[in-house]
Amino acid sequence: MQINPTNSTSGTAYGQDAGATTTGMKTLGQNDFLKLLSVQMQSQDPLNPMADTEFISQMANFTSLEQMKNLTASFESFISQQRSVDAQTYLGKTVTLLDSQLGLVTGTVSGVTFEDGLPRLMVSGKTYDPALITTIHASATNATTQPATP
């Protein structure tokens, strides 16, 4: 089925004027889908119309896609927050990490900074990605001794 533009501007795409530039949008939104659906309904052959179940199926698929997109965005936000919380748990702990120039470096995490939204650990005055940690050492002050029972 061929769908023709509904505007009278010749040589332009639906909804664009001759001076418009495209921004390279890669995804269609819900409004775009509804516009396409309405044009599809207007342009169908009245003697051989598309079954309403096909329209319902298309709408259900689009709704599922929108929900998955929202879920993905929420999950990415959760991961970002979790990385921040995880980095803070290293504060005051002695760690060994792999420095690309110095090799293995052992030191106490003295702070947490954020670069481009990602947490970085401050060890011996230098910042490191938490993924570079190879060992987390037990702190001697956290160890407790149990008195001997007679």
C-alpha cells in the first residue's frame, strides 16, 4: 500500500517545510506512531480494509516497546546510583589496585570523586576506577578478639 503525504508542499516529507533540516532522530515516539497509524487508516482501501485486530496488535507492540524503553532507562538510573553507593563503601578501607604505570598499588581509600558521572576512588592522592581493585584488605581495627573461655 502506498502512503502519500497529506500536505500540499511538493518535494518535502510529511510534516516538513522546504527549509527544514533533519536532526537525525533515530527513534519514533508515540506521537509519530499515532500519526503513521492515522495516515494508514485514511489511506487504506475501503473495499479491502485492514483488520482491526492488526491495528490493535500494532498498538500493543508499540506499547510494549515503550514500556521496555522506560524500564531500560529506569534500570540504567538504578545502576548509576548503585555504582555511587558501592564506591562509598570503600571509604577508609585498604585496597590493592592495578595502576597502568605503577603496577600494583596498595593504599587506603581517602575519598570518592565523580568524573563524567562515574565514581573514582582516591588512593594515595590519585583517582582510580573501582573496577581496578584486585584486593580489599581486612582492617586491623575491625577485627575483634574473643576472650578465651575456661
